[in-house]
Amino acid sequence: MSVAETLRAALEAGTPAALVTVVDARGSTPREAGVTMAVTATAIAGTIGGGRLEYDAIERARALLAAGEDSADMDVPLGPEIGQCCGGRVLLTIRRVEAALMAKMLADEAARRFARPTVLVFGAGHTGRALAAALALLPLNVRLIDSRPETLDGLPAGVTAIAAALPETEIVDAPPNAAFVVMTHAHSLDFLLAAAALARGDAAYVGLIGSATKRERFRRHLEAAGQGADIARLTLPIGGAALRDKRPEVIAALTAAEILTCLLSDQQEKLTDRFAATAPRCNSRPTRSTG
């Protein structure tokens, strides 16, 4: 469960609980300002970065609960005295959870979830389901779309299943700066969906499963439709070429990393020229020239 869900469950059960928040983070720190952690006498949810910092925060939060205190602050230099060498400084607040705080947290969490980047995965075959499962663990809104309702059973929490007779309508209705990954059961449908995603002009990422041969066929298809320039904004094959592993779970992990690069970074970063040719095409942000 999330931090807010954990605290709500504790409040409903009458279990004392505390919220630990990083209110200021200066220099090199494990986590950024705003992150939270829930603490009860026997459980925690979330993380403020682990290590001794987190251990001491949990200990202080439990002491607060045991003593009946309402709040406390911790100003922690991340140096040798606590066995951490980050070199920064963190200010924490610890607050006993009550109804008003709980209501605010739930509202804030709902707003954050709504504002998360959206990923649309077309095709609920083995690789599509594996990708949806990998993305479900990340701070994203994930939709898995297929025209075959029977393929959408048993999806993990956090994945929205959409049985669509005309899946291209989901592209039209998608929010701005979404990511689109196309891996249906038919090449003709793949081409239709990928072309529609590219035509939007605001997609952060458009990926298509397949080979160099498929890419060339799709390039010709786009040229015939007057979209020839769009091929430069397509990631095909997805997952890069550093590993030639066709297992669905491996493709899913590599593709999830590509999508995060495009959705959560201000600019696509290429570690070396070696990987430039297979790096994801982040369509809504400028990319660094490979020379």
C-alpha cells in the first residue's frame, strides 16, 4: 500500500501512526524534499532514503507515538556521525496522524496520481502484459488496450484494462505528452496505431515492437501516407539493441527504462555514442545531437 493508504488503514484500525516528511534537502541527499514515510509501532511504508537516516527517523517516530507527542523535527547532517557520507543535510518533520491530516494526504495523493504521465500499451499478448506489469510498479498511469477482452484478465493493480473494438480512438483521447507502445497481434494494426500516435505531434515516446525489416516496411508506409519525416521520432525496435534477448520480461524491462527516460527526464541523456543509434526517441523534448 502507499503511504496514504497505510496511514488510512492505521487510523481506521485505531492504531497510532506518524508521518515522516523530508521538508528540506540540501546538498547530496538520499531523497528529495517532499517525500514521506508512514510509521507505526510495527510497520513502515514508503522511504526517505534508507540507511541510518531512515533508521533514526523510524526510531524517533515510534518514540513520539509512545510518548503521546504530536510533532517533532529532526535536523540531520549526513556525515560520519551517523555513518553516512552523502555530505548533505536533511530536515525532517514527524507528525502524529489525525483525521484532518489524513484527508489532506488522500487528496494530495489522488491529485498526484491524476497528474502522472500516461503510458498506453497496445496489445495484450505476452510482451504487452509483461510490459504493463513492469510499468505498474512505476509512478505512471498505465493503460493496456486490446480488441480481445479475454486477453485483459488478471492484470496487476495499477493497470487500466481497455477492451476497444477501435483502439485508435484511445490515441485520439490520450492526454498530451503520453507514451505509446504498439505491439498488437497484426502488423497492419501496428502500422495504423503507430502512425496515429506519431501524427499527434505531442507524444513523448512512440515505440513499436519489431525488427529492422519491419522498420523499413513502416518507413515506406509512412512515406506513402505523407508522414515520411515521422520515422525519425519512432523507437523501433523497442528496448534497444544492447541485448539480443527476446524473452517478454527482458524486453519489458528494457522498454520500461526507455519510457521512463522520455517521460521523467527533462532531456534524453545518452551515456555514450555507442548507444546513440538505439536510444529512445523522446518526441516532446529536445534530444542531444550525436554528431
